[in-house]
Amino acid sequence: MKSQELISLPDIGQRLADKILEIIETGGLWKLDEFQTDNDITTMNLFGQVWGTGPAAAKKWFDQGFRTLDDLRTKAKLTHNQIIGLKYYDEFLERIPREEVSEIEKVVSDAVQVLRPGVIIQTCGSYRRGKASCGDVDVLISHPDGVSHEYLFYPLVDGLKLCGFLTDDLMYSEKVDEEPGSHMKYCGVCLLPGEGRKHRRLDIIIVPYQEYACALLYFTGSTLFNRSMRHLADGMNLYLSQHRLNTGIIRNGKTKINLGTRLPTPTEESIFNYLNLPYRPPHERDH
Ligand code: 8DG
Ligand code: MG
């Protein structure tokens, strides 16, 4: 069939004729495929923004035929975190104004100072980098005496739950990464008292004092900045993580056979020094 034959039919112009021919010749319509693909991606993005959901789970739900958040709520098999993520879907997508992050920090700070005077508490992440709004609140806690941090985690979290400030738990763990035991991390949801407040994502991380500067650097970010710092350390045969800066690493290709020994890192400045870098304040660490 030719384009001319189609156009001779009633109500068919050139553009419609082209589409009909494309369907006859290829068995499909490129524009429709593109539209459907866009829709698929939009739906998977919608699902991927449920807290605790990665791209694999989002795709699985899509393949199971789910298309809306209500489909997920009523039909999908959800983890505990995904249930909470759906419960506060809209609230978690909103950025938290800087001033509110300060208020949240104050509640945690007041609670922890009562438990153990002299505690160091610092909100990290985008807040410390000076952003006007933050995706969540990342609170880092330690104690200069080197031991008190061990006794803070459960009393602090339990106290904040009892007063209604923490409303839901997401992750509650003493073992948070490949070097278990030294960092304790709570991920949950908090709500400031008063009318019209929103549920916000709060992380509380408690670390031993000798790891404080490395943790401060890590949790301040940005993720990209951290990656560059680690890469630089690797190139100097050092090893930088949220726990430590080590020297004397023995590698076999890319594998570390021996992690070497910890360098003393009393401050963030000391870490920059070891890496032969001029100190960069947090608001210059976005890249
Ligand atoms: P935001 O909450 O305002 O969205 O930004 P953020 O404060 O910079 O990010 P975050 O997700 O709260 O994480 C806090 C810091 O943790 C981040 O600035 C750098 C560090 N971090 C890494 N790698 C990763 C990672 O893979 N995931 C997350 N969530 N944080 C990471 O260095
Ligand atoms: Mg953050």
C-alpha cells in the first residue's frame, strides 16, 4: 500500500498515512513506543522514590502490573521500610528547611546532653555544607572521653521515642558496614511538636572519638567529594573510610591484603594534611 492510496481515503492526511504505513511495515509505531517507555520510566521513578526501594524492586512491581502507589499499598509485598516509605511518601519527598533541621538537631542535642554531658553533636550532610534545605537530617554524635559513646545509643533512641519525637523506625543497628561494632546508626522518622509539622527522615550515628573526624568528613559529604578523597588516598597508598585513614596498605592488584595501620586523625584538617590538600570548609565540598 502506498501513501497516496491512504490519503485518497476520507479523513486521512499525510501524517496519519505515514503512521499507518509505519505500522504496516514495522508492526509498531515508534512514537507510541516512546510514549509507553516514558510512562514506564515515570512509573518506575514513582516507585523508586518509596524510601527503601531500589531500581530492582521498582522494576519488579512494574512487571507485576502495578502502576500506582495505591496498587503498591493494596497489592504489593512490602518490606517494613517500604510500608513506612509509602506512609510518608509525600512528606519524605519534601526538602526540610534549614531552620527546621536546626530545631530537630536541638531536640536530639538536648536529649543526649542530659544523658552524658560533654557529648559532641554535629548535624552533617547537606546541612553542614550550608544548604538552604535538606533531604534528611544526619546527626553525628561522639564523646571526647572515648568511652561514653558506647552507652548513649539505646537510652537516646528510647528516650526520643518515649517523648513521641521519633515516630517510626527504619533501621536500628549496631552493625552498619564492613567494619561492624564501632558505629551505631539509627535511621527513623521524627516529628517536631506543634501544629502543621511534617514527618522528617532522621539518621543518628554514634561513633568512637578516635573515628570522629573521619566520620565527620564522610557524613558531611558530598558523596562525590568523598569519592574523590578516597580515590586520592588510594593513589597515595592510604586507605580512607568513614572509620579511619590507614597507611601501609598492602595490595595485590585491586585487593587489599593488609589494611595497614590507623593514622591519628584528631580533626578533619589533619586528614586534608595527610592527603597534601589545603583544607576545604564544608560549604566547598559539593563536588
Ligand atoms: P540530602 O540529605 O540533603 O539529600 O543530601 P546529603 O545530606 O548530602 O546526603 P545523605 O544521603 O543524607 O548522605 C549523607 C552523607 O553520607 C553524604 O553527604 C555523603 C555520605 N555518603 C557517601 N556515600 C553515600 C551513599 O552511597 N549513600 C548515602 N546516603 N550517603 C553517602 O559518601
Ligand atoms: Mg542528608
